[in-house]
Amino acid sequence: MSRDKTSYARYNIAMSSINNNPDSATRRERFAWCMYDFANSGYTTVILTAIFNAYFVGVVAAESGNGHATLLWTLTIATANILVLISAPVLGAIVDYSGTKKRFLVVTTLGCVLFTALLSFVGPGDITLAIILVILATFMFASGENLISAFLPEISQPEMMGRLSGYGWALGYFGGLLSLILCLAYVTYAENQGLDATHYVPVSALIVAALFGIAALPTLLWLRERSGVSGAIKNTHLIRTGFERLKVTLRHASMYTDLFRFLISLTTYYSGIHIVIVLAAVYAQEVMGFSTQDTIILIMVVNITAAIGAFLFGHLQDRMGSSRCIAITLIIWCAAIICAYYAVDETLFWVAANLIGIALGGAQSAGRALVGQFTPSGRQGEFFGLWGLATKLSAIIGPLTYGGMIYLYEGDHRIALLSTLVFFIFGLIFLATVNEKRGRETAKVSY
């Protein structure tokens, strides 16, 4: 028997003991799954999008100059995502074999909470400390995001995945909104006391860490591990098995044509999305002259419109298809970037921000649901590991492209913003090659 066939045989033995019937999931369990989106959104919203990123560029690494500081921030995020990119598919294959998604989810959650809390020790000039902690926290966050997504096919039927994914993203944006409200309240209090960013940004990191840890408790307590594993697999060297499984999957990529075409599209348009997520606050402050309070309010409003977008497109994609919904959001993204490019006053910039919110919520919820629909039973960790690989590759490409253009054009954020538009246009072109119906049928075939 060839090595590939041996790997498949061993894998099929393991899958025979898996109980992942979506009908067995309770309403409380689905709520617990959605609550993880609520819990972890504070990290992306406050640390990566609204407050700490601007603090890093404007305070921690300020002596390096704006262009160099922005490049340092994008390199930090890229490094974290390179680690995830390398580990995600293998980790996914490992948890599928060993039935340990829940266990790894607990570890990554506690890790992100810990390293986020430690960001409270970062002050002006602490560039190395900030970079190390952000890399570790982001790695834990992103790994946990992949793991929680891998539970989606286990607790939802294919025809309901879009809706449940949309509920999760919508609840997540409200989680981010709550984080921002708490941080804004403290920022306002601190500024009234004459305190500056070196005081209230570290406290904001503590707020995020505390909220993440508390809000994740329903997920960690109520979400069940359904994956089983045979004795033969338990005795297998899991890391080697993970690499073997990934190699076999990639060799049989032709069997999942639409999944891999979509992952190419997703990598492309997510590069643009990650530029906005990581650098929105920097753009608002450096180009539009927003204060910290203005930026927080801006991101709060965007979170509301993003929740609306996730909820709306979550319902639409179960009716008209996930790929069509993604195409609509990419068109909205293009309109938003054009508005932001030409914005010289706050009015047009606010229009762009709210368009971004609608498109952000819709694109993220639809993309996760489509991967779930293209995933064969029993291989959720592995295939969502590939999804994680694609999203983290884009998190490297997008911000580094923007940071490189900022460096080359000596801090010109408007020119750099045009790279975002290019990513969305090409993402739309690649998406046109995906056949959603065929991809769903392929996922039903076992081999």
C-alpha cells in the first residue's frame, strides 16, 4: 500500500469513532459557540484596530518616525501571522486525529488573555517588549479563531451555517463595541484627570484581557468536544501525523477545486481587509487628524454597522448563496475605499467607514460559512486550518504591502490606500471561478 493510501486508511479508522452530528447540538451550545466571537473581538477591535496600534506608532515607536514606526507595526503583525500560517494546517490535522480541539482552544484562549494583559507594561520606547507580546498574543488569538471555527460544521447543518456564522460575527461586533465603550469611558475619565495615553492605553489592554476571559467562559464550559479517536491514532506521533495528513490533502487538492479556488480569492480580498483592520486607526489619526476619542467613536459606529452587515448577509447567504453575498460585499468594499481615498473632510470619511462596516461583517461571516460548506465531515480542524492559513497569509501580504508603500512614499497614506482597492478587485475576479454548488457536493464525497 502506498504511503498516501496508508495515511487515508489510518485517517478513516480515526473518523469511524467521531460523533459530529449537528442535530445533537443544543441551542445553549450554539449560543456558547457564538459567544466566543463576542469574547475575542475585543482583542482585534482595541489592540489591532482602534487603540494599541495607534499607540505603538504614535508613542511606543514614535522616535523612529511615522514611516518607520508603521513599518515596524506591520512587520510585527506579519511575523505573528507567519507563525500561524506555518502551524495552522498541521495543528488542525492534529486536533482532528487526537480529538483535542477543545483542549487546544482552552490553551490559546488563556494564552491570548495572558499576553494581552502583559501589554499593560508597555510604555514609550519599549519597542522590543511590545513586539514580542503582540506577536504572542496575536498568535494565540488567531489559532483560537481557527479552532472555534472548526466547531461550526459539527453544530450546524450546511443550510444553516451561513445564518449561525452571521449570528456569531454579529455578536462579535457587539463584543468589540462593549470593549470600546469600556475603554472610551476610561479614556475620558483619564484625560479629565490630566493623564495621557501612556496611562490609559495600558489600562485598556487590561480591560480587553478581562473581558475576553470572562466572556469566553460559556464557550469553554458548554461547547462539547465531539471528535473521537481510535487507540491506534492515540499511539501515533501526532506532529508527524499532522504533517503527513496535510501533505496528503495538498496532493489531492484537485478533488477540492472550488475550495482551493475560494481560498485563493479569500487570500486576495482578505489582504485588503487586514489592511483596514490593522491600520484604520493609524489612517484616521495620521491623515484625518482624529484624536484617540474620535477614533474610538469611529470604530464603535463601524462595529454597529458591521454587526448589521453580518446579521443581514448571514440570512441572505442561506437564500442566495455565500459566494454571491461575498461578491456584493467586495463591490461595497471598492466603493468604500474610493470614498476614503477622496475624503478630505470627515463627512465623506464617515460614509466610507460605515460602508466598510457593512462589507466587513458580510464578507467575514460569508467566508467562514462557505469554507464550512466545502468541508468534508470529520476534517473540520484540518480544513479550517487551511482557512486559517489563507487568512493569515493575507494578514502578512496586506499590511506589509501597505507598510512598504508608506515607507517608499515617505508616509503618504493615501497612495498606500490604493493597494487595498487592488486586492478587492482581484479577489472579486478569482471569486468568479468558484462553483458553490459543486463545492458543496464534493464535500459530501468520502474517499
